[in-house]
Amino acid sequence: MSYPFFFDSRNSLNLFELQDKFKLLKDLYIKKALPKVLMLTGEKGSGKSTLVNHLLHSIFDENYNQKNNGIEGNSIFLKEYKKNIFSNIIYIKGADFKSVKIEDIRNLKSKIFQSTILNKDRFIIFDDIDLFNHNSLNALLKTIEEPSKNTYFILINNKAKPLLETIKSRALEIKIILNENQRLKIINKLTSFYELELILDPKTSKVSPGNFLKFNYLFKEYNISLNSDFCENISLLLNLYRKDKEILFINLIFFIVDYYFTNLKNTNDFKNYEIYETKNYILNNINKFMLYNINQNALLNAISSKLKYE
């Protein structure tokens, strides 16, 4: 399935509200004090990948606007980086490692020890590190423990699930946390920059800027409304997920579930423990649907029955 180009964080040409973190990382790099293993932790869509993107451009892209943190859209480096053919950078997404083999790790290790352009530093980016399977994480541990002289590892952790302590203990962790004012500022700047029609309300959505852009697009693309029947929305998104196996549809389901039950809580028609129990029941069943490939109709019937019962 094809998405708008702004879905890829490597297309984020501007850096909003994270200039202090950028300055910190760039200063550490210039002083040769940047940790060999760095982990950026925060909600998905909070700007971690964009921050890394701009750091790499500031190091390798001669056209990068150092003063205003701007990436030139026609930059040769940008094109090579997106195609994963710039030898100083290896970019790996967690989704690509769901069925990783030991041989894949060996190939990665051999790449790391190959020479780079002009023998400059190499960066290994592990995006969605929280989606790596257990075996791939264990195999990567040794690679992280034995970096070559000019190799840096950057782990991007979206906290989708707990990360192995053995991984966390080997990295310097920097948390990316946006306050409400920053969140709204970034959303407003991004929607204005991309000239997007607002389907969702930035204030009531309570999601990260990156997720807001994606969810807003999906709401428009598939005519989804928060005022529509709850089960109909879930059914539509489950069908889309079954077709494309795109985790984004599941993330949107979680958003709709959270929105729905938050509104129920605000009506005072239900007791908090009833809302909490029903919400958890639905989320647990959706997770089982993903993990064990349970029947979709059975899942929808279970959700519908639970809501009617409550």
C-alpha cells in the first residue's frame, strides 16, 4: 500500500520543537563524546526518527541548513539515504526483522566492518527496536558490544513492548517527551506545511504529531468518523489490516478504542471499573487476534456482545 511521502520520517525536512535535543547530540558528536550506543525513547510519532534524520544530515549533507535545521528536498544525500545506499549509514526497521535469521545478523556484522566513504563514521539505525523479535535482539547484542572504532548505533524505541534489559543497559537513553503545548505547535506547523485538511481535532485527539498526521489521513481516506458505530469502525480497520498486514491500522484501532472509552468515562453513565474492564477486554482480544490469528468474526462478535452486556 502506498502512503503520502510525509509518512516516512526521512522526508521530514523541518525540525520542530526539538532543537535543544538536536544541539545536545550535535555538540556531543563534535566533541567526540557521542555514546557508541544511543537510544531515543518516546511515543511513536514524537519526533525521534526526525531528530536522528536531522543529525545525520548535519553530519553528512553539505546542503543541510545548520542555522535553521532545514533539509534540502533535492539533496543527493537525502536520495541515497532513503534508498539505503549511502555506505556510512545502515537503516533497519523493526518490521524487517520479524523473521530475522542468524545469517542476516552475520551479514550485518560484515557490513559494519567494511570501510566507509573516506573512512568517515558509520551510523547503524535500528528503528522500531521494540518490534525486533527476541532472537534478533539477542543476536544483535554481541554486535552492539563489539563496535568498530568509528561505528555508532542509534536505537529508536517506541515502547510498543518492554525492551530487553540487556539492550537498555548498554545504551545511553534520551527520552523524547512533548508537553501539550509542544504537541499542538508541531501538529499545527506540520498540517500547515503539508496543507492538510483537518479531519481530527488536534486538541481532543491526544496523540503524537506523527500519529496525528497518519490517523488524520486514514480518517479521510477511508471515510472514518468518530461519530460512526464503534463496531463498524473496528470491523473496517480489521479488514484493512487483514488485507495489508499494516500495523498502522491496529494502532488506529487502539486510538479509537481509547477515544471511545474516554468519552464513556466523561458521560458518568458507567462506573470507572466497568469501563476499565471492558476496555481491557477489547484490547486483549485485539492483541490475541494479531498474535494467534483468531477468527475476525469471532472477535467482532465478542466485542459486540461485551458492549451490549455492559
